[in-house]
Amino acid sequence: MMGIECALPTVIVAPDMRVLELAKVMLIPHTDIFDPRLTSHFDLGSFLTQVGDNFDALAFDTNRCQAARVYVEWMEKHNVPPNPALYKLCGTSSYRGNIVNETGR
């Protein structure tokens, strides 16, 4: 998950169901520790190519944008100021009519 936090292309090898569920919901390329490709003859380049070929960047961005909108709408409804970066995530400066200026307000 650190690769995601650092905005690096990432493949998650989920060590447990909690991490696997997060990867699935966030549409992040993933596998689990039982993947038969993870053997003593493991080829990282081949693995990344196989997993990366199944990655749908548009679906990932759409999903991420939808989640950001849900969080922003909830925060605005409860008078909690969202981080201005959430507004920018979907390439817009507003949600539900709230405009963000240069100061993030």
C-alpha cells in the first residue's frame, strides 16, 4: 500500500483478506499470497506485465473520483471542510456548488 501512498504504479500481493478486499474495491492491480505464479522461479517482469495488462486506468480513475465525491458530499453535509485536494481529484473545483479558490476555501 505504500506505493499507492507515494503515487507509484503498484501491484499488491495481499497477505490477508482485509488487504485483498481493499485492493478489489479500489480497483488496484493485485493478487494474493496463494497465486501459483509466486514460486521459487518467480519472474517479476513477466508478473508485472501480466497483472498490468489487466489494469483498467479509466475504471480506476472513475472509481477513485466517485469515492472522493461521496466523501466530499458527506463532509460538506456535516460542515467538515474537505481537503482541497479532494476537489481537484476529479478535475473540478467544485462539488454541489461549493467553489474552491486558490486558498482552498
